[in-house]
Amino acid sequence: MKDLLFKKALFTASLLLLLIGAGMVYTLFDGALPAFDAFGFFKFIGSTAWDPHPDREAYGALPFIVGTLFTAFLALLIAIPFALPVALFTGVYYRGTKAAHIIGAIVDLLAGIPSIVYGLWGFYTLRPWIIESGFSTGGFGIFTSAVVLAIMIIPYASSLSAEFLSMVPNDLKEGAYSLGATRLDMIQQVVFPFAGSGIFASFILALGRALGETMAVTMLIGNTNNLPLSLTATGNTMASVIANQFGEADGLKLSALIAIAFLLFILTALINLAGKFIIKRFNQ
Amino acid sequence: MKTVQQFLAAALSLLILTSCGAKSKNQTSDDGVVITAAGATFPLPYYNLAFKTYQQNAANDVTYGGVGSGGGIRSLKDKVVDFGGTDAYLSDKELANMPGAVLHIPTCMGAVVLAYNLAGVDQLNLNAIALEGIYQGTITSWDDPQIAALNPSVTLPKLAITPVYRSDGSGTTYVFSDYMSKASTVWAANKGTGKSLKWDFGVAAKGNPGVAGIIKQTPGAIGYIGSEYAFAVKIPSASLQNPKGEFVAATTATISAAANGAHAADSRQMITNSPAEGAYPISCFTWIILYKEQAYASREKNQAVQTLSLLKWMLSAEAQALTTKVHYAPLPTNVIEVATKNLDTVSFNGETL
């Protein structure tokens, strides 16, 4: 009897969560419909218009989609040369040692720092550096956001990668050593082929986090509604435009913002699904 | 939309509940009620001070939630508040959509100032045409002849102009663009009036603090900021040319002066580009909105009486004197007269209070 109740409670809790998820998708889609109706789904995605003037109201999501993908992929590119060595250090070279534990713990700590703290650091420390270096005059923009995003996603990419690296069977590694391989040979010939798809998946999941990051990006990207085409360009991401504009938005504009939220939901869901799929194949 | 309303209603009822809890602790008199309101954030510092002062002498408790003008209008429409607060008056269409007749009572005045960062320049004169050029990217340097012509006694540096605007939707942008649309036909055609606009030049920042922060950090920057914030942080701002041709700096006196002259019978009036003498041209009112017929949502008559007494007090000399303490401007007497007349028409079940 007790067992049955427990089972039912678990089932209800899981079902409720599923319903909440489905409800969110539904309300997002429902709220987005007026914008999709007014502009057409593909036109909305492909348009760079953002004009709240009542006589010629027009909204498009392209600058924000480009801003989101641009910052997220750039952040990933910056993060790889840091995340991969940390993963190799803690997961292969110094696995199980005190040094690996300490470094692992510090990197994990980075993951726990709230986004607003990164934003403040970016605003008051990184931005003046970028202005001083002469890279850009305002200091805001795609590059500044991507650097902060990269630091934010390094712990996600590295700790998951380290996990996969440490799952490489010792027999294989010892086999390589007994054939006269150096550590570098062993990593190239054994570890990477074995853990490669897992590492790839962990970077995909880190990318998913970069896509949705809001606060730090809003503080650093410049918040202009233009299509960002260079590293120094200011722009907006899908998350930052919503954070900026939802407060006093109504009517068609509110619907356009909800439509952007819907697209962001789909985008992150796809990225996460892809990551999970690769990990699943790895585990088989 | 509906879910947003439900959420707001839930949040407000929570607010009422918590304020009721506080009430039972420090209640001094039995006929005190809890007056609940929500709306614009622009007058929030003044309302906080005014309601606190009011509560010292009255038995009533007042809670005002700063949820934005849109939220204030929605809350009144949903009949979950005693009054709402808004920075933009309701259009005829919005009024028609409300479930009952709504009165606008102005409570204090503010302005939008053009703050700038130019080392060694203490006095800067600008007009709408120069601002239009700056924000549309046709005037790009401070030594531009158009700006120099307005400032014959000042040597302006050869420095790039960085216009700064609000990235978030805001009443400040609305008031600024309302003025620009009245004073510049080019602006009216290209950008128009709104809480957020289409910008092609410049840097964007969130909130008054964001805009002020960028201006302070960027030599050559100029941007529009709420006067209550600009006065509080003492950031230099430009004198603007009003329709009389005078260059006027924003002070509480010149802001109040903008409301001199004819005042609309229902107080629904934007006073940007005011033709009055000595008026700062980007001045604005902020309003409290309430139902003319106070018997709604099963309210007690005493609730209506106390709400009215609070609003009448807001128009008193005592309350108006508080405005300048938190960097707002008091209402001139002609506006107070109209507002008082409107408050006198408030009724409960058809009977004037």
C-alpha cells in the first residue's frame, strides 16, 4: 500500500513537471501568435526591422538571433583553449592528485558565481581594458560579451569533459604505454578517440548555456537593435532584448518579444537535445 | 495578457495581505484603512516620502507598488487598487476601454534633461534642431557650426559626440520624444513619440543610472535623463531653447513654470514645448488615476472617503512642499485648482463625497 502511494506520488510529481513544461511552451506559442500572424513566421525570423513607431510598427528577430549565435559561438571558441587543457589536467595528467582537486574545485566555483557579478566585473574592469587597448571606442559589444560568456561557460565545458576523459578505461591507457607510447601519444591515440564525442557534447551543452545567458550580456553588449557584423559592433541577444524591453511593452511589441522567447526556447532545446543525443551514443 | 493580469492581481493581493499584517501591529486608530495603489516608478521617491509623511498624521496606511505605468493602468482596470499611477495620460481609446469613468489627478512635476560630459564646459545651450542632428547622426562633433551658433561665448572642443539613449522602454523616452516631435518636424516623421523608438546612432543603456553611467565615463557623450535622477547625482545638463526663444536650464522653478497658462479641464495635457514664459521645454506631469464612481469591487464607503482625503492632501501645500526635497517640482496653483475641482466630482453610489 505504502509502496503504491509512493509510486503514485512520484508519478504525479513527474507528470506535473511535464505539464508545466508543456504549459510554458503553449503560453509562449500563444503569446507569440499575433506577431507570427502579423509578419509571417519566416519573415519575422529573417527581418531586421525594429520600429515601434505606431504608424509603421514592424519587428524582426534576425539581429537578435545573429547576436545570440555570434556571441555564443565566439565565447565557445574563446573557451575551448582554456577548458580543454583544464579538463586534460584534472582528468588525465594529474587525475586523483591534490592539485587536480584544487583546480577542479576552483573551476567549479566559477560556475556558481551569479551572472550579475560577471556583468559587474565586465562593466567596470574588462570594458575599461578594452577601451584602453584601443580595440573599440565604447568598450561595449560582441567581443566584450563573448569574453565574459567564455569565462562563464569554461567550468561547464571543462568539468564535464574531465568526467568523460576519466572514463577512458585504464586497460587501454596501459596498453598504449606498454607499446612505448608517451603521454602525448596516449592522449592523441587513445583518449581523444575514446572520449572525443563526449567532449564534443560537453562543449555543445556549454554553448546551450551561453545562448540563454541574460544579465551579464545585457550589461555588456550595448543593447542596440542593429545587425552585429563585426567583433566591435554593439547589438542585442535574444535574451537581452527581452530583458530590456518587456517592462513597458504591450500589444504587438509584447507579442514580438514573446515570439523571440519562443524561438530562444526552441534553439536552446535543440542544442541541448543534440548534446544529450551525442552523450547517449557515447555511453553505448 | 490574461495570465499577466492574474499574476498582477495575485502579487497585489499579496501586497495587501502583507500590509494588513503590518497594520495590525502599529494601528493607532480604528477607522484607518489600507489604501492600495500601484503604478509608475518615476514618481516613486516622491510618493514614498509623501505617503510616509501622510501616515504620520492619518490613521490610514498607504502602499504603492512601483510596477510601471502600464501595470498601474492594468491594476486599475482590474479593480484591484484604490488608485493607479501613470506617467502618460490615458488616450481616448484607453479611457473607453476602462470599465468606468477615470479621473486624472496630477501630483507633481518632473522633466527630462540633456546631460553631457564636456570637460571645462559649464554652460551649454541646445535646441531641438541641434538635438535632432545629434541623435540622427548629422551633427557628429561638438565644434559643429550649428552648436557653436547657439553658444557664442563658449569654446567647444573638436570632440566626437556620443549620443546615449535608453535601451529599455521608458516614460523618459516618451516625454523626450514627445518634445522632439513637437519641436522638430523631421523627428516627428522619422522617429515619432513612444516609450521606445527606432535608433540608428549612438549607444544604448538601461535605466537612468545606465545612461548617466555611460555619460560620466565617456568624454563627448550626451544623453537624456529624468531630472529627478540628474538633480540627485548632480550631473551637468544643457539649457534648452523654449518656444519663447529663451535658453532655460532645468530647475524645479522652470519645470513648474512650464505648467503656467491654460490647463486642460481633465488634466490630460502634455506640457512639453510649453509656450509659457521661463518654461523648461521638456517638463512633464505624473498622474494618479482613479474611478470617478468609487463604489466598485465591493469597497466600503469609508475606503472611498479615505482615498479621497489622501488625494486631496496630495494637492495641499504641505505635500507639494515635499516635492523639491526629492528633486521633483511642485504643481502651480492653476493646475491644483483644476485637480481639486475634478476630485470634488468623485462619488460613491452616485452620491458626491
